[in-house]
Amino acid sequence: MDYTNLAAHEEVNANGLIYELGSLYSYFEKVTDIRQAKGKRYPLAMLLILFLLAKLCGEDQPSGIAEWVAHRRDELRALKILNREQTPSHMTYRRVLQSMINTSELETMMGEYQRSYLKSGESVVFSMDGKTVRGTIPAGEIRGTHLLSVFVPEQGLVLVQAAVDRKENEIVVAPTILKQVNLSGVIVLADAMHTQRETSTQIVAAGGDYVWIVKDNQPRTRWAIEKLFVHEICNLRMGANLAKEFHSDQQVDKGHGRITSRKLMSSTLLNDYLDWPHVAQVFRIERTVYHSKHKGKTREVVYGLTSLPPHKASPAKLLALVRQHWQIESGLHYRRDVTLREDVTRLSVGNSGHNMAILNNLVICLCFQKGFRNLAKARRLFNAKPKEALNLILSAKSPTL
């Protein structure tokens, strides 16, 4: 075949497969193959593309991936992905995850790839949270591979991800992964574990802002915020108007057999009192859930603080931001756990669980690039049209800076 007409942004691999520079496949080509040359039948980049292609088309277990490739052998050979009559066995895919890849290198490269697609702008939100890959928990133990991620909810990107050592917790790892992303103009959200003074200082020094929920891990700070709002809440219940030093907003949602009311009250009165770096507002959120089935209600009150001043974050925006953090549960963790069946896939040997999580992050990223928010729907389409999934892997999109 004549490759003289290749575009300046295209390359061709040894099997004749044409791909674009900056595509995901071009990153796969750079991953170090740590296997010895003797006995090597399949290039590592080819195994990775087969692995990801099968996952995009609906397979999650190594055995299912091997069968999917075997059933489409002729089609994959015609597309110049396979280079042999024989297709890889399921143990080959397991060995890819267990020992063929330098996990740290793969994590770095895939984070770089996803960061190249980050769309910047006003109020870009980074949500930070951890997740245990349950399929890695050894028998008789309670903890396996635990990964801390920085996720962009509206864009489906995992910008950086790192394993948390069994002798550490997420607080130790958080400063390290935050150094790996550009925080300028970014709002960082996380759960109460990460409400730490040092992390707050790091984020603001890097040009970003934080929105934290304050719980009992910061008892004096929580007590001070709670104390501020007690008097005003009592006055409101007695029919008084809201004092000028306070601002509030209420939002009501209906769905899933319940009505949820959220009331947020904010104030700047503690800015000079609290021993907290760069605090610009504190807030109180009261959530009341009315259950239609049980004819009852539940009530919860949480407190928080932020470096965003009132002119940048009204009570309505603060409510939206606090809710947006939990999109990491539905947008990343739920998709990996349920749709991609990460937790029920037994991967307890070597770094297989961590490597599978990296590939699952890529599946989410690629589906978002195609415009899909429903991962299951996207995978059904790709299974019917595998070439569309392949084009996502081989094509590069100009990064939006």
C-alpha cells in the first residue's frame, strides 16, 4: 500500500494501521513494553487497542474481551488491528493488566491525554474524591486498591489519578495530585475529609478557589460556623426578616418519589474571626426530604466555607456547586462500578485493578467526546458499529485551550 499521501498529522504503524498524531493510539504506541522479546506475539499497543475497543463495545471481563475479539477476527484483520490469524487468549489480556504495563507510566500518559481535552473557562469545577476498586480486595481483608481522582464532571475527564498507600489516607495524596493540574481559575470541590488548611492554601496559591463542607474533623471551625447561624435561624422562625449580613436561597426538586428542599444561608461575618486561610464566606445548608411513599420527612444540616466572595458565588451558586461535587459519584464512580462492572471484575493480581480503572476512565472520556452521557447507550451503538469506536481511538481532536 502507498502511504505517500499521508497527511502531516498522520502516522502508520508496522501493521499498516493509520492513526493521527495526538490520538489515543499514538499514546499507546509510547507505552513502554516491559516484556522480553522472546515469545512476544502481539505488540503491546495492539493489545491495548483491542482491550479498549472491546470495552467500548460492551465487554468488561477479560474472558468476554477475548471472545469479542475472536468473533470479529476477520473484521479486525481487515481494519489492520490484528496481525495474526490467532487472536489473544483471555490470559494474555489478564497479563497485560497484571505485569505488562508500568502503571505509573500509563497513568501519567493517560492523564496527559485527557488533560489535552480540557475546556477552560469561567468556573471550571474539579471534583476530587477517592474510590476503592472492590475487585482487588484480597480474601479475608477489607481494603484493596484505593484511587484518588481529580474529575471534571461536565467534561467526563479524569485529569489525574493516584493510588493511596494502605498505610496512608487520601489527605496525604491530595496535595501531590493537585500539583499535577493547572488550578488557575478552577473551583475545587471535595468531601469533608479534604477540608484542610494546607490544601486550602495550596489551591488559592495556585490561582484557584475551594468550596469545603465542614464536619467533625474540624470541630472548632464547625462550632464557630454553627454558632453564627443559630441566632439568625431562631429569628427567622419567630417571623423576623433576614439580617443584612446574611443572604439566602432555596431550591426545591421533585423526583424518585420524594420532594427535596435545600436552603442555603451565607455570611461574611466570620472572615476576620476564623483561623482559616483565604475564607471569604461561610454557609449553612438545610436539606429536607419529604417521602411520598412513607409520608414522612428527613432533615439534615451541614456547614461549609469557601474562598469565593459573595460577588463570585451567590447562595444559589453555592448550592449548585455543593451539589455538583456529587457528580463524581454518578459521573465517574457509578459508571465504573455499575455500567463498566469494575467492582465485580476480580482483578487482585499485581496492578491489574489499577490498570483496569485507567482504561475505564478512558472509556468514559471517549464516550463524552462522542457526545454521549448515557454510557450504556453509547456501548450498544459501538457494538453495532465497531468502526466508530475505532475512529475515536485513532483520531485526534484539537485541544481547546
